Amino acid sequence: MEELLIWEEITELRELNSLSVFVRLMLSMTLGGVLGVEREQKRRPAGFRTYVIVCLGSTLVMMTNQYAHLYMGAPDPTRIAAQVVSGIGFLGAGTILVTKNNQVRGLTTAAGLWAAAALGLAVGCGFYSGAIMGFLAILISIKVLHTVDYLIYRKSPVVSLYAEVDDIKSVSCLLSYAREHGMALGDLEITKQKQMNGGGICIRGTIRMEQRKPHDVIIQEFGQLPGVSYVEELR
């Protein structure tokens, strides 16, 4: 008897009524908000409110689509929802930034926004189990796998380098030091920066190590070379 009552309650929440609309909106706010808090803590361009609004909006779109199909005779119950999947790209693109050092930032945030929209669609059509399990999988990918990704990156034999040096002689010194210590430099980009004091030179490239060393040790060694005013690892 209890199982029958539970099933009736679940069935009622899957139908489009005032209770199910309220539950879906609250659930989408919660799921999107939790994902947004994680991004907000890392000071990303899209944070708590953005994720909540994206998830809520896609939920509302899905319910509107469902309403149009049930009560207005719309032939395809997924037509409007399909536009959310492709249309959310413009918002995600706005979170992807290229820094002055040619670093690309915001890809995870953009992917998270797209996933938040998918969560909203799942909640909006009453696919609660898929939405909750999808939310947990996304949250694990953002928070837990971030540590795994960092460990893989730190153990990589390739280091992306950005350095500012005084003159062309300093560039030769840096390249010679790399060769003498078994490091192969690739994808080099050497530019003169007028805004630097004295018109210094910027170097961007990758370092492939024959013998692996901690990345911070490599950066420290290059930073101690004569004529090197600034050096950092690009991530």
C-alpha cells in the first residue's frame, strides 16, 4: 500500500500541475546553485546567479514545451528544448577568455553552463532521477576530478612557459641553459614588448624534459638566469 502511494506521488510530480511546477523550479534552483557556488568560489566569470538562471530558464523552457504539447497540440514536445542545447553556446562563449599570455580560461565554466542547461531540461520534463544523478556526476567532475587533473598536469614532462627578459642576449642565455640541461624547447614565440620598461622581450613556448623535474623547480631555475625579469608556468 505504501509503495502504491509513493508511486502515485511520483506520477503526480511527473504530470504538469502546480505542485510539479513548483518542485521542478525549486530543484533546478538548488542543482544550478550548488554548481554555481563552486565556480563563484574560484572567482569565475559565471558564478552562482548565472548558473541558477541558466538552470531555471532551461527548466521553464522544457515545461513550456510540455505545456504546448499537452494543451495546445504542438506536434513536437522537444523542438523548443533542442534550441536550448545549441543556443546556450553563446553564453558559454562569453566566459572563455584569452589572457595577455595567450592562456585560455573559462572552458570548464562554459562546459558547466551547458551542463546546467541540460540539467534544467531534465528537471523540466520530470526526469528527476536523471537530473539528480547527472548533477552528482557533474559536481564530481568539477570538484573531485579537478584534483586528478592537477596531479596529471604536474607529472607531465611538458611545461608551458612564459618569460620576460631584458634583451636578445638573455634569450640566447635561456635557450642555451635549456639545451645544456636536457630540455627541448618548442612552439617558441618571441616578441618585443614596448610597454615593458626598456622595451623587453617576451618568450612563450613549451619545455619538454628528458628527465622529469617538479614544474616549480624548472620555473625557479629559469627565474634565476641573468637577464630574466619574470617567468611563470602557463596552465
